[in-house]
Amino acid sequence: MTQDTTCGAFRTSLLEDNDGEGHNVSPNATMGEIIASRFSRRDFLRGSLATAAIAATVSPLALLSADEAHAETAASRFSFQEVEAGIDERHHVAEGYDADVLLRWGDALFPDSPAFDPTRQTAESQSRQFGYNNDYVGFIPIAGSSEHGLLVVNHVILH
């Protein structure tokens, strides 16, 4: 457990100790230890006092009226009517636009990819199918073309 001689154990370190065996079984420092080595309690209090002093000198009404003035003058960069939020079996897009499914979870990536069965997925079958839970999709144009390019998809790995 990480100790700070000026203020005792850091709260994050105590939580990590009570959490049992952590996921980081390497000799690397835990997040609590990294934070503890960077910030002391005194640094935290000094920063909190500075933040409070700044907040006390700026009127909340002045900030609110500035936001309202900015909102009135700022024109939207979007030229479509907002789609109402909701959940149903359809994929909703703004009027005048369309959306097509390019790839779905389980779609075959290779001629020998197994048939998709969401109740019987294995690491081997999933490695030959399009994944899910992606956190990034990007289009990289080839030779400056907006119609010919490389689609890049990053998938989050769940363990």
C-alpha cells in the first residue's frame, strides 16, 4: 500500500487494498500509486483553494448571460431537422439522408467463416467474423477520392 508520510494512506490505495487481488498482477505501479506519487494532499488542497478563489471572483450570472448571448448569435452548422430520440426496430436518420448497413456483428469476413450464431460464439469463430462493440470507424480516402477508400474499424476487446 502506498503511504504519504504527510497525510497517511491515499484513499485510492485503501480501496485497491480492499478490492482483493487486482487485475494488475505485474510489478508496475497501480493507478492509486501513480496518483499518490504525483499529488500530495497539500497539493490537492492548494489547487482546491485556487479553484474556489477563481470561482468566487466570477459572477455566476455573468457566466450565464454570456452563455445565453453566445447561444443567440451562434448559428447551427447542421442543416437538417433533428431526429426525435426513441428506441424501436428502425434506424432513424434525418429527412433527406439515408443510412445503409455495411457490416453487422457476425458477418463473414472470409469465404470459410462459420455461420453466425450469437448464442455459440467462440474466439475462433469470432476471429473470422465482423466484431461488435467498436469505438472508432474512420474512412481514409485513397487518392483523394470520396468514393474509394479504406474503412478502418477498431473493436474494443472484452475479457
